[in-house]
Amino acid sequence: MKQQRKRVWGSWIIGTVVLILLMSGISKAETPQEVAARYQNTFDYSFDLPEGWQLVPVNKFLARLDPDTDKSMVGVTFTADILNDAFGTGGFDLEAYRKHMFQRISSLGYPVSSAAPFDGLQVGKEWSAWSMKRPDGKGRELFIFTRKGDLVFYHDVVFIADFDRYFKKYKGQIETIVNQTQIDVK
């Protein structure tokens, strides 16, 4: 009899918890599209670009910044990413996000083992810069991250080849782009 009461109470408790979860909507996970739609109006960004650079908006979460010359060798993308369970990034701090992002691009052939902190740029303390070889081994990319609330923003500076030459030429302009990026999270 006691065993049967325990089962009944246990079933009642489990049933109550499930009912509460269903009524509260917690059990329904949002899709990535729903999360993106919910976040798209929660932030804005703008750039004070150096002379000779053009902004090419792609969508709310991605913009391309191109120099007027050398655009076949150098380019910058700016990405806004959401820290949310729908994207597998819920609860991540900036370091966990960076590791996760690098793991994702490793499937594209990026040699993630070549990633290292990069101190060759003078950027604000809110930014974290990393360097990594490109998949073909000829170029290099700089990833410059910051976090604001549930959003991570990063610049991906791509040098297709001849990193030393193009980095020297564009270093000051890249620093200006990063340091003058205005991010407003509502």
C-alpha cells in the first residue's frame, strides 16, 4: 500500500511539473529563426570608415567592409551573433563562444590549431583579437571579438595572401574601423 501511494504521489508530482511547464511555454523551444526575429530590433551598429572604404550591408547580422583598392586581397566582415540555446551558444561567455566559433569553422578547413591571441593591433580593451591561418595556408585572418549582453560582435579581417605586406598597409585603417565601431544594444 505504501509503495502504491509513493507511485501515485510521484506520478502526481511529475504530472504537475509537466503541466506547469506546458502552461508556461518553457517546454517549447524557439527555432533559430524565431530567436533571430526576436533579436533583430534589439541592437544597432554603425561604422566611421576610413577614407577609401565602403560599407556593403548584407543583412541585420552581417555587413561587409571593403577597401576601394586591394579588395581582392583584403576585406572585413562584421557579424552580430546571438548567445542562445537555439544556436548552441546559450550561457556562453566570450571565450566559450570563440572556441565554439573556431570549432564551427574548422569544418571548413580552417587550421584551428594555428589560432592564437593577436597583439599586433591597438584596439580598445573591450575587444579580443585572434589570428588564424586560412584554409589554403597562404593567408591569415584576424578575428576581433566583443560581447554586449546576449550578443557577440566580431570583425573578421581577411588577408587572402601576403599577410605581412597587406597588414602593414592597412593596420591603421583596421584599428580605426574596430575602434570606431558603434554598437548600441537596447
